[in-house]
Amino acid sequence: QVQLVQSGAEVKKPGASVKLSCKASGYTLTSYVMHWVRQAPGQRLEWMGWINPDNGNTRYSQKFQGRVSLTRDTSASTAYMELSSLTSEDTAVYYCARDHPPDGFGPWGQGTLVTVSS
Amino acid sequence: SYELTQPPSVSVSPGQTAIITCSGDDLGEKYTSWYQQRSGQSPVLLIYHDSKRPSAIPERFSGSISGNTATLTISGTQVVDEADYYCLSWDTTTSYVFGSGTSVTVL
């Protein structure tokens, strides 16, 4: 079955960067766009961007433009999300989610908790 | 920036119908999807393209659109349906936007 397995929890200091992974199984990574979504404690879901693993094309939310980078390694069936210049406001659970054409997101990874603290 | 507004909470008795709304400018001209997020878990796609349901989702979940309001209906609500529910749509300026979320309590 289709499964997205994300990397483990991270603790970072303010100003640092974090790179998270999302390994896909049960389908070919290049067949579907991958989205990244985050959720701060007690807050709503927030879309960060997407990557087309087939050609590497990306689109980012204006909120994260310049601070987020989505990449992929097709040989490893893995998508990556790197977020730089972290602040405490970036403390959140980060999810990858496969595109469900034409307009849905699913399935989702299990999420990765990123804690930013000095 | 584009916003989608949902009621913060909805309470329903087991077996009754829960109705969750999602309102946004020109929402009727876009497509809306819906997600269930149980406590401590990842979201699950319930409805896409306003009213289509993935094969694994129970028939008691249905979606509709009228004007600029999308609606998620849970018929015969069960205790296991207690969760947060989010709508999602797309805007040309802000790309994807999630609604503010609705907490459904079954009691």
C-alpha cells in the first residue's frame, strides 16, 4: 500500500536550518506531486509548498519563499524539505502529503516534530 | 490574503447528523477538499473535488457546495468521528489555503 515515512524529531537552535525527509513506498515517487504542510501547536494546517518529483519543479507559499527548499532523490524515492533561519515560531509538526488529483492531499506521512529552542 | 472560515466547534449526538461549513470568497469557483484529523494523528483525506469520496472513506461522509460555502456532512455520526476537520482550497495569489478548522464533539 502507499506509505510515506518521515524522518525523526529534531531539536534546533534559533538561526539554524533543518532538513526533513519523506520516503515514499507503494508507488513511484515521480508519478505524483508532493506537498509539505506544517501545524504549529494548537494551530491550523499550513501549506508550505510542493515539488514535482518528476522534473524538480517547485512552488512555495509566499510566507516561506526564500527560506524553504524542496528537493528530491528519485533513486531513493525520497522527498526533502529544508527550512532555514529557524525561529521559535517554526516549532511545529511538519507533514509530507502526496497529491491526490485533481485537488486533494493524501495519503499523509506520520509527521515530524521540529522544536526550535535556545 | 485568502481566508477560509469554519465554525470553531460542532457538537452532535451519536447517530445524528453533523454539518460543518467552510466559507470563502469565490469558493464556488474553486474546488474544496476536506480532511479529518484525530487527536495526535495525521490528517486523512475525506472529500475532494467538492463532493468526491476516496474509496476507503465511509459513505456517511459527504460534501457539497452552494454559492461560496462548502459543506461537509457526517450522517449517522459515530464516536470515532470525534476529531478536527479542515477544508482546503486553492487561490491564485496564496496557492493552497486551509480553513480555520472545526472540532467535532460527539456526546
